[in-house]
Amino acid sequence: MPKYSKKISAQICSELFKKFDIQHIIISPGSRNAAFTIQFTQDNFFKTYSIIDERSAAFVALGMAKQLQKPVVICCTSGSAAANYYPAITEAFYQNIPLIILTADRPETYIDNFDGQTIRQKNLFELHSVGNYQLSEYETDEAITENFLTVKKAISISLEKQAPVHINVPFSEPLYEQTDEKLFTIDEIKLPTIKYEIPNFITLAEKWNSSSKKIILCGVLTKSDALLNILQKINEDNSVVIFTETTSNLYDSNFFSEIDKLIYSFSEKDFKILQPDLLLTIGQNVVSKKIKDFLRQAKPKYHFHLDEFWQPDTYFCLTDSIKYPKIEFLEEFSTYIQTSESKYFDSWKHLKIQKDEHYKKYVQNISFSDLKIFDILSSQIPENTAIHFSNSSPIRYSQLFDFNSKYEIYCNRGVSGIDGCTSTAIGSAMISEKPTLLITGDIGFFYDSNALWNKYIPDKFKIILLNNGGGDIFKIIPGPDSTDALDEFFVTKHKRNAKLMAEMYCFNYFYADNLSDFNQNLDSFFLSTSNSIFEINTSECENAEILRKFFV
């Protein structure tokens, strides 16, 4: 017979999570959250996971929630444990990923009175969440009703806004008391529905139809055949050019997917011919700084941004905010718009043909380097793989090659930090049915090494680690190499490798420091039926110089 916690607030959370069909709960060990641990682990409805490092645990939950498209709960004890959730919460906030942050706390009278593991937890995540709530310790009928309404509201707003919410729950000792009795039950709950303001399709279409040069720029998006199909239809108009990124998860031979290669070193003539009258941006963060610079200078007359949650003025010319589901909007909008005679698409296509010829020849002839590795990987990774790129160099290199057509692509571009890329990829792999591959750099990998301290990693998870001996991105971007602090404080040069770490966490280990060994080991790495790390050492390569010469 199952046991329940005697803390009614724990039972309230449990019952409401069940009614909202929230199953996945990541628990980090501690005493103050014992009531939650007892409550969730004794109920077969929940899928519970024990992950010790709270910082990693929160990123794992982010990866899981991204796959599930529903909230995941993270639950911890009091004190600095809660603060360790913050990096992942900021990422979830800007990616619109629903996390429910359930933190146990000391009684309110203990705060700032030097009791152990006690900080100001109430409203800890206020700036990067859509709701912050504190439950009462009292168990009067009034307090129980208020706690029920509070937790229900927290879950509802997380679903509505697709974002993190924080529920802080003070507990007095004793913490481990159990009972056979359900102290709290709930009738059926009505799930929240989201209502959107209907866009003015006629006005938007008038602006669209009056423009002869239109760019659709797609940022971070979840893979969607329906979205791809409607964009392909819109792209039949020669006045429309569609730009995508690796993280857009959209591919068509008539889309322009390798933006930086295309617009690097624009001539003044190119700029005048190719600057748009109208810009439609879809989705979230865009990686390419080149396209941002181009569009900020071009200042199109109209800029529509289409996204359910965020309406950023990234290009400083936003005219129309469209807070509406993307596919529904585009399907309706396409019935209002007209095709127009234009050479705009042909101008971009001509430029692409010229540029592609140069880049193809260059990459064929370069030596072993990060750029060469990415060129090979873009055609050799098995189809239907879910690829996670870590931030910094890997996501930037990925933008130079076609990774879109055969894969699902992920990257933490909400805040764009390196701190939880491995944990996020593992969380995603724990849910996904597809083989999952993380392509990461050495600094991000070693920074997030506690991610491998996770007993739930599925066999289909693999890591390609490009170890160039430091943060090579700082040799590429302008600025750091003009200082005397480049190697020690920017690049942070090192001689570490992942071999012993792979052994400690029972990963197969592959290694290459030249092109021959890389090609020889690549098939074996992908064919391996257990977790594997393939470390590629390019620390002796002139990676930065090879990349600079690529952009000529």
C-alpha cells in the first residue's frame, strides 16, 4: 500500500500535477524537500529521476520539457540548491520552455537568522519567470484552499505562457512523517485555453503586396512539416526570399540556409540591390551577426514579427507585432497575399551560386581543422539523428553547412551560454526515441561535466568533442587578440582530454588528432551500440586562420 507525506502542501502539489498530466519530476537530494520526495516516489503515476547537481538537473529538465512540449518539475532542498537552478531557468524563460520550480524552504521566521541552508528563496527567480508563489505552512481549511488555488494558478500560467514558474514551500520539522491516508483529493480540473487577438490580415496584406523585395527570416523553431509546407508555398513568389538557420529546422533547396557565407563582404552595389522593403521574422533568436548587421543597416520599411510570446525589436524597425500561432497565421495570411513580378529571388540566387563555388573549392582543399570536421560531419551523421550543438564555436560552425535537411536540430539559444549544453542534450535524449548526438567544444564540455553523472542516460546518446585546447572562439571574434590576456583569460588554454572521464562514466572512447584517424573511427563511433565520446583534438591546428580565409 502506498505511503503519502503527512505534509498537505506536498499532497496538493502531487494531486494537481496529476490532474494536469505532469508526470516527469527531477528531484535533487536533501532533507527539506523530503515530503516531496516521499510523495512523488510513492506514486506510480510519476516518473521520478534523482540528479544530484541542481544546476545540471535543471538543464536536464529543460531538455526533457523541450521534447515533451509540456512542463517538467524540478524539486530541491533549501538554500544554495535553489540558486543553482538559475542558469537553466533563464534559458527556459527566453526559449519559452515550461518548467515548474518546486523549492522546499525553511519556515519564514528562520530567514536571515543564520539557520543552516537558508537564503531568501521567496521570489528568487522573479526576473526570469512568469509566476512566483509562496505556499502557507498552515493546515487550516482556509490555508489549504489558498494553497490549492495558488498551485493551480502556477501550473496554469506555466502552460499558458510556456515558461518557468516558481513555487516555494516552507516546511517545519518533522519532515519525514508518512501516512496511509490521502489528506487531499481533487475533482476534475479544466485545462486552460489560450486566446489570441486576431491579426488585421487585410492591413498586413496591403503592406506585403505593396513590397517588391521581401525577406522571411526564420530563427529558432521546432521542426514542423506543416510550417515548412506553407513557407514553400509562399516562396513560390519571386519577390520573396526565405533565410533559415541550422536551428530553424527548415530546409528547402530554394531557401537560403547558410546566411553568413552568402552575405559576407557585401559590396555597396549588392547592398542596394538586396536590401528588402519588408522583413517578416518568425520564431526566436537568430545566431548570425552578419544578417543582424545587414538588416539593421537596411532598415526595411515594414518589419512583421510572428511569434506567440516574444516581440523583440531586434533590427530596430519593428512595425507590426503578430502574437499568434505561426502555422495558423501563415495559412490564413496566404489567402490575402498576391504574387508580384520581381527579380529579387533571382538576385539572391545568382549571388549564392557565385559564393558556393568559392566555398566548395576552399573546403575541399583545407587541412585537418575544426572547419574540415564540420564539413565532413554535415554529410556523415546518420539520418534522423537529433543533433544538439553547444554554444560558442560549434553552433557558429554549424551555420556554414547544411545540417537542416536530415536532422532535428537543438541549441540553447535563449541565453546562448555554454553552461548546460551537455545536460540539456542528455535530458532531451532521455525522452526522445531518436539517437541523440551532442557536438560540443572542450570548454563547454568540461564546464558541464557533471551532466555525465546521470544514471538515466540512454544508450543512444553520443558526444563529438572538438578539443582545440581552449575557447577558440576568442581567436575568431574581433577584439580579444588585441589584448595581452588572450591565452590565459579569454582562450583559457589547457591540455585536458576526456579519456579518463569517459572511463569513469562508462562511455566508449574514440580519439583522433589527424584526418586519417578521424575518418577511420567515425563509422565505428556511429555504429557503437552504447554511449560514446569521440574526442577530436585540433589544438595544433590553425583553426582561426583557416576560418578567416574561408570568408574572402
